[in-house]
Amino acid sequence: MTLVKICGLRDPETALEAAKAGADFIGLVFAESKRQVTPQQCHDVIEALKEHRLAPRASRLAPNPPPSSLLPRPSFDGPQRGEVSAGSWFPAWADAIELALMRIRPLIVGVFADQSVSDVNEIAEAAGLDLVQLSGAEDDEFVARIERPVIRTVHIRPGTTAFDVNDAAPAGYSAAVHLDTGSKDARGGTGETFDWDVAAEVAHRTPFFLAGGLAPENVAEAVRQVRPWAVDVSSGVETAGKKDIDKIRAFIRAAKGAPVGN
């Protein structure tokens, strides 16, 4: 079943409702953006999610569940460079992330773009992020220095091929690949779709996040055509620039109602 990331959340109530609706990943934007979270907003969202995401289902139903501060952080038993072949790298990391999701859900992703390595690592540690998404022009060396598993965005523009995607996100560095429509400044998405044929070709070899112009109305068709490992949405579940929980619920239902694979 397709995994779902709801990105650009800024308030604890919506984040918690998204988690209850079945979101697998919650995205908090730390890059310069109209959806950028303040330190207080980040703290409030993560605190609201702690008990829901960290306590096992049975523990949440127990009379005295453990304090969220005593609950474990997720661990990712993904491969290190040189341990698996290039063709096995991203599938092995997808398995590792799915195993983590069986214990802790949703995972919290911090979105960064063209910030310093030290800023990314310090924010990720202070906030308690599970994964880091890099959406700028970060190179392989930068990715290798990030202390959390990395979701690496490749911006798809007219003329981009599946081979270009492989070159932009080679095995051995990031834990996952994220395909989004390229904007003029190479930072962030555009809220528009790109050529799904390119994404479908990538999907033959690499599990990835599909983003760009997705909404409750088209995500099921995107999953049917592309067979992505995960889908990612932000503006597609907003009304008048604010997250709409009804749209979030509809998006998750539509995405997860369209199974991947043959």
C-alpha cells in the first residue's frame, strides 16, 4: 500500500488529525517558505504527536501509558555504503523505513533547502526529527554529512529523464528519493504535476516519493499510473492557503485505496 506524507504542517491540531487519518510521514518545513515553522510551532506539533506515534497501540489503550519522554526513538537498520549493490540500495532502505513505521507512525520529516550542514544537523537533533528531506542543490558530499537518513529531492523539468534522476540521486548516499516539479530557483516545488511517464520509469528500479501537483482528485490515478512507493502533498490539501483536514483525509483515503504493484 502506498505510503503518504503530508507536508507543510504548522499547527498541532491538524498534524494530530493527519496522523489519526493514517499519514505515514508528517513534514515540517525549515527552509525559507510561507510554510516554514517557527521553533515554537515545531515544538507544539512534535509534542502533540508524541504519544500517538510512539506508544504502541496496546500501550495507548492501557490505563497508565508510559510518559512520552520515556518512549524510544525510531531506529533505521538501513545499509551503509558498500554493504549492498547499487540496485539494492533504495529497496533496502525502503524496507528499513517500513520496519520503523511498524513501530512508530507517523515519522517526522524536516524539510531543508540550501542550508548549512551544521544547521540541518543541529535543528534535526534539537527538534527530534526522524528523517531529513533536502530540497535544494545539495551535493553528494553534503548528503553524506547529514546525521539523519536523508530523503533527497530531484526536481523534474522538461527534458529530465529517468537516467538524469539516477545521476542526481545515486545509490549510496540518501535513504530515499523524492521527485517533485522543478521551480525556477531549484528550491521547493511548484504545486504542479510533471511528466508521470518519467516517474513510472524510475519506479521500475527505485522506490520513491512522488510529489508535485497531487490532490485528492488525482492521487489515485497517479498511484495507478506511476506505482510510487510514497506520495507527498502540501498545497493540494489546502483551502485558501491553510491545511484542510477534510482534504487531508480524502487524500489519504484515495492514495491508500490504490495499491502498488501488479
